[in-house]
Amino acid sequence: MSSYQQLAGQILTPSGWVGGTLDFDDKVRAITAAASADDAYYILPGFVDLHVHGAGGKDTMEAGDAVEVIARKHARYGTTSMLATTMTAPLADLEAALQAIKPSVLQRSSGAARVLGVHLEGPYINPGKLGAQPDFAHTGTLDQVRHLDAIAPIKLITVAPEMEGHLQLVREMTAMGMQVQIGHTLGTYEEGVAALENGATGFTHLYNAMSRMDHRAPGMVGAALAHARYSEIIPDLLHVHPGAIRAAMRAIPHLYCVTDSTAASGMPDGQYMLGRQVVHKCLGGVRLEDGTLAGSTLTMDQALRNLVSIGLDLADASRRVSTYAADYLGLHDRGRLQAGSHADIVVLDRQLKLIAVYVEGEKIDLANA
């Protein structure tokens, strides 16, 4: 963008709050303190969501224009960058989904969030801990991972490390530059620690679809709480109790939030698709026919408000919906407001209602959110 824009308010920077003005085009150019700063608005880094299955009635596994629709919908709720997340599926379905994701990675559409790449959630997960994933789980191979990565860049991959050969696969995928997360797993505490020692760096939707913690059998949750530096969590207050969220925040320094959003996000109650699964949106949640939670309808602006509602201050909540996820992917020009960073910006009023969103300096139309 050629001309500078300016916002005034309470600006959250990496060193703390600055009352003043923020000048930007496609990048942040300057943040200037002012003696009489506007207190009506909070100016925060745009939200970074590393686990997005859908929104606006579309699912990433549909291929076609699904990812573009999803990225547009989430931008209207403050998500400025995201990973398009796949489901466990036959290889042909994954190939088709990644082929459709690739154009959105190469070129951001006007009005849409930046699609940073792919989060491959399965099929290399434990068939005994599918959660809402379809029953196509299998052992992974490096050749297959390379094949899929060549179609569209895989930035993050979820695996069950206890499956035969997966510790070696974790090492190999880490060497390829992917972030490897542990999830959909029946693994023991010891198997979780071994995966971290072999290059895994995080956990997929902590507590959900993993072996639980007991004081004599700590399970995968115990491995996360004892050793992880990074982990996802879904703060819709349905997937995880607020007390468990707070416990995880004390244990995991860079616990970050994801929506695990589905096609039902931003849509009325009804029936939607999650990969090959039919899901039902009702009473604020998304479930399979048997009642199993199946992703969420969460948006990142609501995630921020939920964190504040359970006692976090706004700066801490902001880091957990933006900075830590960007750091996890090694993106130091996103998830923060400082000179030279991408102009990914959200503006909130004093009630934390979203007032404006900018993706790389482009103002997003919120009218149809």
C-alpha cells in the first residue's frame, strides 16, 4: 500500500502499552507516544490461528474455493493469519484439499486473512483416539509427507508418537522444518517425553483427544504440563474448563489459543460437514451424532474475550491469541506491533468489541461478519 494510515489509542507493543498513534502502510512504520492519548480504543496485534478447519459454511476438505471463503470469514473476526487445517482422510482427499489450499498460500485474496500454510491434523494419529476425526488413521511415512508438502507447504503436523516408526518420522519432519505436535494419542507420559526429545515441539488442542493425567500414570497431558514450552488450547469454555486452562497457563510458558473452527463458525445452528463427518451446531457447540465435540464455532475475538473473562489481563490474553502462535512458527514480523512488522492490526473498544481489522494494511469490511 502506498499511503500511510494512522490509528490512535492504547497500543500494545512488545514492551508494553503505549498511548499514542500507530502509523502504517502494509507494514508498521512508527508508534509514537502522545501526552493526551485516546483511551477509547485498544490497538492490538492481529490474531494468529494455527488450527482452522472451516467457517462460513465451508470446510478445508471441500477443496474448490473453500479456503478463500474461510480466510475471508475469519478476517472479519480479527484473524489476520492462519493455517488451513486438514482432517484425517484418504490420500486422494488430502491431495485435492492441498491443491486447493496452495493458491491461497501463494497469494492472499483481498479481504482475507493471510494463509501461512497447512496444519496437517492426521492421518498419522492413533485410530483409538480419533475424537471427531474420520476413521482413516494410519502410520506415516516420510515419502508421503514429502509428497503432500510438495503440493502445499506443511508448517505444522499432528502425530501420535506411540505408533510404530513415528519417533523416527518426528525426527525427519523436524529436519524438514515442520513443527511437529503431539495429538490424537493414547501415548504414555514416557512416550510423550521421548517425542519431545526427538523434535516434537507442541501439543494439539491440549487435554482433548489425548491420554489423561493421573498421579500414577501422568499420560500425554502430564508430559505436556511437565515439559512443553508451546501448546495449543481451545478456549471456547466447552472443550476445556477454565480451571484447566489456568493450570495449563501456569505450566506451559507459551500456551497459545486456537479456534479449531469448523464450517459452522459464523453460521446459524444447523447441519454442516467436517471432512467426511456430518456435524451439528447447537447451543454454541459442534458435535457428532453421538454427542462428541467436533471442533468449535469459536472465533478469535471471542477467544480473547473468554480469556479476559476467566481472569487474564488484556496484554496476556493478546499474546496468547497472536504473539505466541507467531513465535511458534518462527514468524517475528507477525503477532506483534512494532516498526517493520506486518500491519496486522485489530482495534477494540473498551468492551473488547471488534471495531476494525487490518490485514497487511488492508482494512477489512466487517459489515457481513
